[in-house]
Amino acid sequence: MQTRLPEDLLRTPEGQEADAILRSCVHCGFCTATCPTYQLLGDELDGPRGRIYLIKQVLEGQPASRTTLQHLDRCLQCRNCETTCPSGVRYTRLLEIGKARLARQVQRPWPQRLLRRMLAFWLPRRRFNRIGFSIAHLLRPLLPKRLAHHLPAHWQPASLPTKAPMEKHVVLFQGCVESTLMGPAHEATRQLLRACGHGLRYLAQEHCCGAVEHHLDQPEAAQARALNNVHLWRAALAEGADAIVMLSSACLLEVRHYPQLLGEQAPKDLGTILQRVEGLDSWLGRHLPADFDQPGNGPVVAWHPPCTLQHGLRQAEAIPQLLARAGYRVRLAQDSHLCCGAAGTYTLLQADLSQALGETRRQALQALEPAAITTANIGCLLQLQDPSGPPVRHWAELLAERLQA
Ligand code: SF4
Ligand code: SF4
């Protein structure tokens, strides 16, 4: 793609990066066919190729409007287009640069701005989101159905020690909403690690990974959280932790992008520390004892690979392999490459699109008639809940259950 970015922008690292990404796109449109929002809305501007054109116009200094921003805001950032693209276009990075530039020209309507600020304040703070979810749980019968069904019927905050044990141990990342709503998965992780001869701890001062604020246009707040976490992880590793493990693929993807997020603020040893941060699946793959394996005649489970895992981290094979080792018969639903519509705060910011995508995924997964639906990310776990369908659980819970059996 030919570009005419202004000289002042081309003198900046972001300008040069955006120019290189734009030039790598050859307009073939392969990505459009696999884009969930294009499939729903049928508008070229709600697909990746159209959005790339819009970003190019913004960066070249052409006038932009709220409609331009709306097309970009409708993007789930699922990265399905990046997996499809034969030219390796780094669409998500281009979107990030383009939206930051556009935000200087166009404002969202005030109700949207208010909602985004409220979410950016409330979600990353564990104490507040625990209070909020407790109230929502009590008011569940009064909530609109589309909101109520995202709440798991039973949930309890996780509670694990924060003191470093003498034994071999790993640190389990708490996240923000994750440790509030995924207590059973954290308890399951403790059991799995115990089977591998390791203890488990939290870090009391650990923050949210920063993804919420990063995606709600508050990069400085996300940077502060990233720096805080890196500092704590460095200390925990020095105290003998074997690794920092994560249960939600969205958090791990955000952490993988800390070098980009932090830029010149990145500490010199960031790369070394990040090498010790990994998904629970990769840690278990190295440590589960051989006698964990069971005959493959267990219950059928429907596996939903989160976009952050399959398109972002490109590591979607390890978890089904672990489930198969535990004896489960793992099934993939039709069009499993498509997003469930959770996409962080998308459920609340683009409620209609999110609802439509969630319904399609739920139907495809339930059509497999599984004993349970399983996934690897807190957002998907909430989005796929359906009181009239099979239980939706984190894969670590299923693995721990077989361990007990
Ligand atoms: S598939 Fe890649 S090269 Fe083709 S239009 Fe999409 S982003 Fe551009
Ligand atoms: S990230 Fe997902 S929603 Fe956004 S353009 Fe790419 S495929 Fe479409």
C-alpha cells in the first residue's frame, strides 16, 4: 500500500512503525472473510482492510469523524485477521497507533466517555470489583437477562497465601476480575501444583496486568501497573519462585507486550523476567508426572480457544493436549477461530455485537453436547455462561477433577 504520511509523523518511532505496517498490506482482503464484525455487519469499513484504510487516512491527516472512530471501536482486537493475513500485517499495533492519533481529533459521545472511565477505574481494582460483583450477585434476579447470564451461578474470590513458602513454589498471578470470579480455578491450580511437588502463593501488592486501562486509552495507568508487577516478580523470583504462572490468556498476552507498552521505561532486565512468566499450561506440560495420564475414555468436553491464546499468543494446542492426557475427549466447535464477543470490556461497550457473537459461539459449543465447556480466559468464561446449558469452567478445574479421580 502506498502511503503519504506527513514528515513530522514520519520522524517519530510510531510514525515509522505505522508506515511500515501500512506498506506491508497488499489489499488482498483475505482477512475480511474471517473478521467477526465484517461477518455480522457486512460493511467493508467494519472489517480489517477497511479499518486499515481508515487508519491510513487518519495518519495522513485527512479529516476524521465520530463514524471513523465508531468503525475502529467496533473492532474486537481478536487478531483473527493477523492469523489469516499472508503478508504478516501487524494490524493490532496499527490500530493502537491509529486510535491514539484519532483520539486527539475526535471525542466519543459523553455517555461512552463516562462508561469507559468508570470501567477503567472499577475493573482493575480488586477490592472494588469484589464489592460490585457481590452486589450484582444479590441483585441477579433484577438484572437484565443479557447481563445476568454472564455471572456464574456460584463464585467465590480466591484466597491463597502471600508469604513465600520454604518449599519449591510458583507465584500465581491474581489478575483483577480473575481472582474475584475464578476462585475455583485458582484452588484447582493449587492442587495441580501440589501434584507436581510445588507450593503456590500470591503477591499481595500485585496489580491488574494493565490490559483494561491499555485498551481503554489510558496507557500511562497501564504502564504504572506493568512496572509495579515487574518489580514484584523480580523480587519473588529472587526469593526462589520457580515461575510466575497465569490462568488467563488475555493477561499473558498483555504481559508479552510489556516491552512495547513500557518503551523507554522498560527496566534492563525486563526480558529476563518475562522469560519466567508463562501460562499454567506450559508450566504443567514440563512438570506433570507421567502417572497423571489416564485412559482417553473420560467425558466429552467442548474446548473454546480464546482469541488471545490462538491468534495472540499462538499457543492453542497445549491445553487440549493436557485435557487429553487427563482422559477427556476434547472437541472443537464449528468456526472455533471466531471470537465469542467478550474481548475485555467489549461486552459492555458494544453490547449488541457482543451479544450476537456470544450467542453464535454458545450454540456451536452446546451443539457438541459436552459434559462441560472449557476455556482459558476470564472474559470468555463469563461470556459463554448459559444457565440452561452445560457448565462453563476453566480447564484447570477439569484437570484437577481428574487428578482427584
Ligand atoms: S490479508 Fe493482510 S495484506 Fe491482505 S488486506 Fe488483509 S491485512 Fe492487508
Ligand atoms: S482484530 Fe478481529 S474484529 Fe478487528 S479487524 Fe481483525 S478480525 Fe476484525
